[in-house]
Amino acid sequence: MRVVASLSIEGEKGAGAHNLRKRRIEIVSLTVIMGAQWGDEGKGKVVDLFSDEADLVARYQGGNNAGHTVVIGDKQYILHLIPSGILHDNCDALIGNGVVIDPAVLAEELDALIAAGFDPEKKLKISANAHLIMPYHKALDHLQETRRGKGKIGTTGRGIGCAYGDKVTRQGIRVLDLVSKDRFVEKTGEVIDFYRPLFEKVYGEAICTVDSVMDEVWPHAERLAKMIVDGVTLINDALDQNKRVLAEGAQGIMLDIDFGTYPYVTSSNPSPGGVSTGLGVSPRRVDKVIGIVKAYTTRVGEGPFPSELTNEQGEYLRAKGGEYGATTGRPRRCGWFDAAVVRRAVQIAGLDEIVLTKLDVLDTLETIPICNGYEFDGQKTNLYPLDRHNLDNLKLTMEEAKGWNQDITGVREYDGLPEKAQVYIQRLEQLIDCPVSAISVGPARDQIIRRTDRFLP
Ligand code: GDP
Ligand code: IMO
Ligand code: MG
């Protein structure tokens, strides 16, 4: 714990005097890692890497719509709910209250890690207040998307928005409800009765029964109940004990329910507010916020994407970058780096630094176009607009960087990068007004170029 300021407020003598009060303003070691585009920036790889220096990694929002890939040697692990730090012996893991949990998916993920030789149940804790994704949420997600037709959001179909919807309308079922079967059955029955007319009269579909929900969920209840904790105390105690804590975001800022490309967003806050509400830590405890940014842009699902390439260049990035969803396998839409998107993320999240990923994917290009801003009706802006209904009449302002045309996957030092790659990085730093502290040049753990001695403060 570093004390950065010591403030003493001394009251005046006499009537109405304040007592002498001393306050220490402390910066503690909570580092946040979040996606700064439309998700899939490489958060899994970076969190895994940084976890080597951490004592605890906590997921703060999202659910199993996330797919975070970690590559160790010739093995690839895709984590959907369990924090990506779980693969490190030194690191405990917490699923925070802001996450929505599908019990069967979590059980499956635990089994996969056990089969791979890890012992996740020894380390993983689950916040009692996290909400559950129930079978009717998944059914409703599909029914809503079908009903939206051409206007669909392109969700992952995992019931995410419907589970968060029940949380907000106050009929959610939480992890702590897994400890009492009677209570779980009663609550589930109430919610199913609530939804029955919607399913049957509006969608003309039968709703699941309490029995079928019990068949799906209850086999996992006892196992998950053993991991339930007061997550707020767990993380604040860890910080009080000077432990190094990483908060792992899912999705990305442009998918944020408040700041993203609404309604083509997810239903939680990947942005920094989500850290406080999703873990129960004061914003004063956040030491550093690190944005993960791809050296180009991708998005999966529907919604605006100004720098999207619907031609062979987009196909090239998809093929070279392996841009297929880690959760749904859908092809990701690809485009050039959009500085207006990342600049907006830097602004919203107050990013201290960026980890730039997948730079190697650009290795074979002669020239690399960069979108440095937009023009609307002759007006220039370098920030993704939040005050427009649509992006009609938007023109991209582009510039071109020179490609380095050289394999960089084996480079480990910044100075070892071709000069043109360094120029590309420096130009992105300038455009987004944020330093790049590390550069990822391949999926493997060691394919990283560090510009600092330590990842964590
Ligand atoms: P996340 O959701 O942000 O964790 O990202 P995903 O795991 O969904 O997608 C990132 C993909 O890129 C994964 O397949 C990673 O293994 C891979 N990846 C991560 N960093 C790099 C990199 O620097 N270069 C290349 N070529 N692949 C990378
Ligand atoms: P990670 O953590 C990329 C997208 C979906 C859809 C929208 C809403 O791996 O970066 P939802 O199922 O959340 O209601 O879908 O959000 N989406 C993601 N896109 N990466 C993700 O997670 C995503 N999670 C959700 O494709 O457009
Ligand atoms: Mg992903």
C-alpha cells in the first residue's frame, strides 16, 4: 500500500469546532484490465500474463457470453466465466457479484480445467450476490432475437440480457439461493408463473417447468454452494492485506450498456463503473486501469462499425488473425484500427496505458490504413459520437502507415521491432493519447514485448 497523500483537517477552536480528523488517502494495488474496443481484444492472454504477479483475479461483469483465450504451450484454454488467472498457482480467483452465472456452464468449465490437470475448486470463490442465468433466460434470449428479425442484436444466445433484466426488475435468482432447495423451487416457480403468459400468449411457446429447471441446475447446486463467499469482504480484505488484485473485464467499452453502440451492446458495464458495482470496491481503491486494444478492429454481432472492411482485406484480417468468436464460433467482422473508438474508450475509462495485441497480424501488409477520426457534414471529430441516432453521413478520415513486411512473432524487445512497426505504434499512441506499455505479437504467453519491468504496480 502506498500512501500518496496525507490530509489532516484541523477544526477551529471554539463553538462548533470540528474534532481533529486525520485521513489517509491510499492507493492500493487494484489493477483493472478491460477491453477498449468491441471485445475479443486479447484480454484472456493479458490477464493470464499479468496473473503471474497477482494474488487474486476477479471477474466483475458479463457472463458466458465472454470467451477469453489463454494459450500455454500447445494447449489452448477458453474461459467463459472463470477468471483467466485460474491457471496460475499463485493466484486465487473470484467471480464477482456483477457477473451472471449459468450454473451448468460453470460446472462444465470446472470439469474441463480438472481434466486438464488444474485444481480450480481449491481457488475459485463465487460472490453470493451474483445472479444466475436460468433456462427461461436462454429461451427468452432466442425468442426475442427471432422476434426482432432484421433488427436483431446478434446476441450470443446465452441469456445474458434477460438475466440482467431480471436482476434490474428485481426478480432475479442469485447464487445464494442455491443453498436452499425449497427457496430455490419457490422462487423459480414464481418467476416461471410471471413469464408464462409472455411465452404462451405472445410467443406461442411453452415455458420450461420447475422440474426441468431443477434437472438442469440442481445437480450443480451443492458443488457451487461450497464456493460461495461474501465477495465484497474477500476482495477488500485482500486489498487491506496489500495483496495484488486484478479485475478482469469481459466484452469491451463499445459494448457497454451505457457508453457502447446502444442497442447493439451487452447488458452490463465493462467500463470502470462496473468494477465498483460488480465487485463492491470503492473507485478510490483502483490503482491503474489498463485497456486492451487490438492493432486493428473487430466486432461480432450486429451494430455500427465505421472502419469495417467488407472486402478481401477484411477477409485477410479474419483469416490471418483467426477472427472467429471464442464463444459462438461466428466469424468476426474486421476493419482497420479506428482511433476514434479507442480515444472514446480512453476518455470513458481514464485508461493509464494500453496493451496492444495482435500486431503480428499486420506483418505482411505493404501499407496499413488507420482511421484517425470522422467527418459529419463537414465537421471533424476524433471521438466516436455518443450524441447521434445513427451514423448517416459519416465519413472516415484515413491516413496510411507503412507496413514493415516482416515476421515479428519472435521479437521480444521493443528495439527489436522493425522501425516501421515502431512508427505505427507511436502513431497510435499519438492518436489515442495514451501510452502503449506492452505489445503482443502472438497468442503464446511469451509472445510479448514489455516496456516496463513489472506489469502490475
Ligand atoms: P478476449 O475475449 O479479449 O480474451 O479475446 P479472445 O480470446 O476472444 O480473442 C483473442 C484471440 O487472439 C485468441 O484466439 C487469442 O489466442 C489470440 N491472440 C491474443 N493475442 C494475440 C496476438 O498478439 N497475436 C495473435 N496472432 N493472436 C493473439
Ligand atoms: P469477450 O469477453 C465480443 C456481443 C455479442 C452481441 C452483443 C450482445 O470475449 O470480449 P450478449 O450475448 O452479451 O447479449 O450479446 O455483445 N458480445 C461480445 N462480442 N466479445 C465478447 O466477449 C462478447 N460478449 C458479447 O456478439 O453483439
Ligand atoms: Mg473473447
